[in-house]
Amino acid sequence: MIHARGLSRSFGAVEAVRGIDLDVSQGEIVGFLGPNGAGKTTTLRMLTTLLRPTSGTATVAGRDLFADPMEVRRRIGYVPQGNTVGPFSMVGEELRLQARLYGLRRAEAAERVDRLLTELDLPGMDQRPTASLSGGQKRRVDIAMGLLHRPALLFLDEPTTGLDPQSRANLWDHVRRLRDKDGVTVFLTTHYLEEADALCDRILIIDHGRIVASGTPAELKAAHGAGTLDDVFLAVTGRELREGAAA
């Protein structure tokens, strides 16, 4: 689903991403971890066509990232960190509008929105403004926005930041269901390492613009003699704070 070789991005003299190789297979949930300034946000922006790579090659959802970015966009969903729906927008109205922009017919858009609201535990929310929703409900609306056009690949950028434990666990269930029921491939970033351990089939850790570790959570813990992914993360990235570093 994702195949990248030598992918890099520089900002002047700063090498944010330094020739990384990565592969994601269909139906996987892959966690992309790294300290602040490690290059994960830059990588995510490149893979979602928001930032053109400086060099390298990549195929995303079966299309060339350089030659056919428009078709890549049609095949992926992207849920950024911030809420994607304005606070005073009516949930159903905004979702139906976005579905229409994706090319769905009016009746098809309405049916798709109703189904997503049901599947994401948001029944009856279509007539409510986003500002009236809880944090967990807002994030599920964001995910619905990313799924309107039935993408084969979904990018989630820190999907549970700021959520309470119950809302986080609920969202994990929805992400698993996307893979198990609909066959959606999920590529997510998170700073919650227990989340990555519980949710992800495989982990990639980036630091200083390079992939420094990869494997299943169990493989990484075994390889580093670690009891938790927190221990693995500190073993491969160190304890130095990265405030002010590039993304």
C-alpha cells in the first residue's frame, strides 16, 4: 500500500528526512513514532501529497507520488491533528457537502454519511453543531470526514491526543474495525506508546530523519530486552529533549 525508497526532504540546509525506506502492506495498522523534530510530520505530509519530496521514489495506494499526486489523493484519507469541521458547522450538513465534493451523488452522499455516523457511534449527531460534541465525538467526525470516499489507505495524525481513556479505547475499536471489516490500511502517528503497542500490527520509529527501528511491538521489545515500547523508544532515540527541532 506504501512503498518508498530514498525518500527525503530538505528545507535549505536542514535535512528533515534523510532518505528513508518504508513499506506498508494492505490491511496493516502501522504506527509511525518519533521524538519531536524527528521527521515524522514531514514524512506524513510527503506521503499525503501535501509536501513534495526533495528526492526519492514512492508509490502510495498504487499510484506514483511524484507523477500522479491527484490520483493518490483520491485513494487516501487523511485526518490531521486539528478538528476538520468548523465549530458552528452542522455535522451532517458538513459531511454531506464534503461527500458531494468527492463526487458522490446527493442520495449516495446522504446514505454514506448516515452509515458512517452509525458505524462510528454518532447516531443523531447530524443535526448538532460540532461545538456541542465531546472530544471523542469530534475525533470520530474527523475520521468520518476522512472515510467519505471509501479510501483504501487512511492516515491518522495523532488521532487520540487530548482524549480521555474511555474515548481513546473507543477510537481504537473503530480503527481495528476499519481494518478487520473494511480492509482499510491505517498509517498513524502517536505519542502514546501504549496506544501503538495495543493497536498497531507493526511499528516504525524515525529519529534524526532516518528509520532507526522497525518490527512488531513484540519483536522490538524482544530485540531491546525491553518490557514496554517506552523502553524501546528511549533505547533507540535517547533521552535528549527536542524542543525547537524541525518536524
